Amino acid sequence: MLHTINKSPFFSNNLESCLRFAKDGDPIMLYEDGVYAVLAGTKIEPAMKDALKKHPVYAIEADVKARGITKVLESVYLCDYSCFVGLVEQHLVSPWF
Amino acid sequence: MAEKEKSKIMFLMRKAAHGSIYAYEGLEAILIMGAFEQEISVAFIDDGVFVLKKEQDTKPLGVKEFSRTFKTLEDFDITNIYADRESLEQRGLTADDLIIPVKVMEAGEIAKLMEGQDVLLPF
């Protein structure tokens, strides 16, 4: 199951709930304001580091760059929308918004 | 038209009742899908559990009190209704505070049910 998040983790509990329901190994796709979760040095970082041990985490690179996020947490896959589409084709999608 | 197999559709209700249109729209979508005799289940998660809170009185607010409409789900044979235990607990609620009977489950149990669906529709 692919989990998608498009809201900032500092604004909503979508990331938190996603992580509570996601099964180990489930990919997580961050886009739009969801990409703030990959910024290093925030209060979300411990939860994200834990998540990165259990899940492949993808973030749309254009969204990351547009927001000036240069310090990206290690082992996050930066990708484009064709990669997003590829994941959607392979998985049942659970959007958290 | 060719007979199509039933789809397994799970609604994930995560928003409270009157602050946004999500919960009401979710209810309408559930009823529509129910009328098409699909295999429906509904999970109330996060603020979604507030949608089923008993004793809602929306008269002073002047909006429709739609929580009672959830009672009609069983007329559509929609009986797979779940609530996340942690979401209830965090909000000081138990199943007794809700307007319809729900199966209270752990996140992991609901996640397993999610995996078995054809479609997940979040509201």
C-alpha cells in the first residue's frame, strides 16, 4: 500500500496518523507541503528517522527545491511525478489529507 | 451492460462534523455507493470519531444534524463500521458515546482491513 501526504507535518497530524497505520515496507510519498517532513533539524526528525528505517520514503524534488529545503534527511528518495505515477500503478493508494 | 463484480470500498473518515464539508460529503458518498450494492466498510479515525458523537444539537448553529443519518447505513447492509481505539481514547470517548454501534479496533487491525480493499476513499 502506497501512502501519500501533501500537508505540512507542522500543520496537520496526517503524517502521524499515516505512520500509525502504515505497515513496515509500505512506501510513503511526500508532495506539496508534505515535503517539509524531510527537512533535517526539525521536531519531526526523530519520527521521520524512525519511519525511514521501516519505509521507503519518496519526496517530489520540485516541491523540495521550491521550498528551499536543502538539508534533506538521509535516505529519502527525491523523485519526479513520473516516479509517483509508477508507484501509484503498483500499489493500492491510501491518501492522507 | 456486463455484470461487474462488486468492489471492496473502504471509507476513511478523519474529519470532524461541522467545521468542514468532508464528513457530510463522505456520508453522501457512502450512501451512494451503498445504493450501488458495493462491499462497503467505513473506518472512523482521528477527528472522524467525533462525527458519531451522540447528542449533537445543531439547531443553534442552523446547519443540518446529519450524524443520525448514519443510522440508515444498516438499511443498506453496511455493517462493517470500525473506529480506531486510540482516536477514541485521545478524545475521551468510548463506543457508548457514539450514535451507532461500531467495532473498536487497533490501528494495526484496521490497516489489515485497508490492505484487502480495492479502493480507499478518505474524507
